Amino acid sequence: EEVTSSAESGTNPAPAGGSLPPGDAEPATPPYDGRTTSTKEGRPEHDDHVDSGGMQSPKPGETPRGAVASPAEEKPAAHAAETEGSDSGVGPAHHGGVGKAEDQK
């Protein structure tokens, strides 16, 4: 299989996308003090240098309303208070006084 290149012959262009050439290339930056390029034999049960997420949600049984409580107080729309000046069944982009298509005959 033959591969042709559109580059000028005799030129050595830089690797595309900032990638390193294959082979025994040296790393771009040296390792930090004490840092190794391979892992030690076996992995520790707990690594103090790993940040594993910080905050987590509480267990459902430890929440104020228990494990089976709804995350919000559910209220049917029919029982919700209407805001002043709101037309029923329209979204926030509706301009007051403009008729709805389903109301036209």
C-alpha cells in the first residue's frame, strides 16, 4: 500500500495538533518530585491524594421526610393560586390581549 503526501519533498513539518511523534520521545515536562511513571506493585485500599467528589447527597432514610417522601410538595394545578393578569393555559411568552389560536372560530 502506497501513501502519498501533499507536503513538499524534503521538508519535515511539525506534528499535527501538537501531538508528540511516536517512539522514544521524551515527555514534554519532567515528572514532579516523587512522581513516578508507573504504579507501585498493587494499589492501596485508600489513597489520601485522590479527591473523590466532596459533597454527596444524604441517604434517603436520613432525610427530614424519610425515604419515600416526594422531593417537592406536590400541588395540582387546579389548586394553585393564579397570578394577577395571567391568562389560563398560556406560557410566559404570551402577550396579554393576544388571542390564542384555539379560541378563534
